[in-house]
Amino acid sequence: MTKNAPSTRSTAGIASVSLAQPLADIADELGRSFAEYGFAVVRDHGIPQELIDNAEAKSKEFFALPADVKQAYKIEGSGGARGYTPFGTEKAKDANVFDLKEFWHVGRSLDPSHELAEFMRPNIWPSEVDGFEPVFSDLYSAFEDAGLRVLEAIALHLGLDQQFFAPTVEDGNSVMRLLHYPPLGPDAPDGAIRAAAHGDINTITLLLGAEEAGLELLSKSGEWLSVDVPEGALVINVGDMLERLTGGALPSTTHRVVNPSGEAAQRARYSMPFFLHFRPDYLIEPLKGDASESERFAPITAQDFLMQRLKEINLA
């Protein structure tokens, strides 16, 4: 499907709403955008710009470290859940070559006595970057607050209680990723791009740093559409878990990050997605119990689904 898709064009159909508005006023606009595109853009999301700026600076400082220093933070056997994942590791499902990126993961910190602690490894922090831990701990919390507000709007659109999602994601296995796409070099494998076509595993994804061109989604008609983002806004997209829960009503849309051309190819790209997850023991099954979707969306716990998908993308 993706190979035969026409040339990319911009889309003005994706909703761009302010989270400062009453949720009842924006819920259906958001919901319609998710139903049609799997994507929406939100402004006034409540994450302080100063925190964003500090996080971007710390991210760049880490990725500028020597390769052997970064490599020391790779945790074997963890599926990349915490710490550093080197360039050339992750592959999109069914892709033949790896993505042109490296990244760092920050997850939830739970007390070892917590009932879900077995599913979440402790975070590690690079000692070479001063202030890394407090900045990204604060950003993780801010992402989570913004994500809960988006989920409240989605609940209203679906005709559910506004707080429906709160217990489903409480102590969930959410992960914040710091992404670095290096400048494009001549040694990149044929066909490799910064992020090959894929769908996200989780409930919803909140992305900071998508202002630079390159993010594209695949429309229902098989056309690649570029996602245009105002400065400082969040791109939100539906993940596979929410698609399962809604019986496909809110689709997890295939998307990619394509290689730039000209001068932009010589610049690094940085972004920070937050993959908001259900709690590991949450049973994902279609809300409406549609029998026709029973095989496609068979009940499965969030943890089992996560591990199934991580194996498919070379991270487990």
C-alpha cells in the first residue's frame, strides 16, 4: 500500500484545537479528526515552554556525547524500555532496513513493592548531563497531565464518562522517548528513512518537536499527507491499543518520518514523543462488543499486547 501511494501533500483536515477550551466544546472536533485521520493537533496543552526548552537542550547534550559513553547506557534484554537504544536498532514492523535514529527512554518509576513493579524497570540517568533527571521527570509528569486531558475529551466523544480512562492508565507503562535523527550520511542503507511507515503500539502518542517538515500520515485513500504543526503545539495520534478498545472506530494510522532534502538533510532532527499506555493488567476488548470484530480485536492484556508488538519491531 505504501509503495504505491501518490506523492505527499499537505492536509488542512486535521483538527487543531486548544486544550484551554472546555472539553465539551472540542471533544467532537477532536474525535472526528481521530476517526478520519487518527491524528489531531492540540495547542495550549499546559506543558511550560521553559520546560520544553530545557528538555531539548538536555536531549541535544546527551546525544552529542561520544558513542562509547552512550553505549554504556544500553540495557541488554530490556527491549529498550529504559536508557539508550543505539542507531540502527529499531525496525518498523515488516521493514527490511532499520530506522535512521537513536533514542533514550524514560519510564514510570514505581516502588519495588508496587503490584505492577515487575512490569517496569527502574530508570537510569546519564551522569554526564547535569540536571537530566529532574528535567525529564518533570516533563514526564507534564506529558501525563496533558495526555489525561486528551483522553477525557476522547471519552466525551465516545459517549463515556469523562473520567473513564483515568483508572485504565493509572500507573500505566507509559514511556517518553528522546529522539535524535542524525544528519543523513552517504553510508545509510538503501531505502532507509528516519522512521519507516508504522503504527504506534500504545493508547495515544503525544509528540513535541514536529514543527520541522517530515512527519506524514497515510490517509484512508492511500495518500501520504504531511502533518503541519504550529510552533509549540503537540501532535496527538491514536495507538493500536485505543483502536482495539474502540473496535476500530478510532484508527491507529500508519505514519512515517521521511528524509529531508537539500540543506535540511545536513541537519539533525530532534523530537520527544510520549507513548501513553494502559496499565499492564488492563484487558483491552472492544467497548461495544461488536461480534464482527471479535477475531480482529480479541481480548488481550495491555502487557501481552505490548510484548507481542515489541518483538515485531526488533526491541524484544
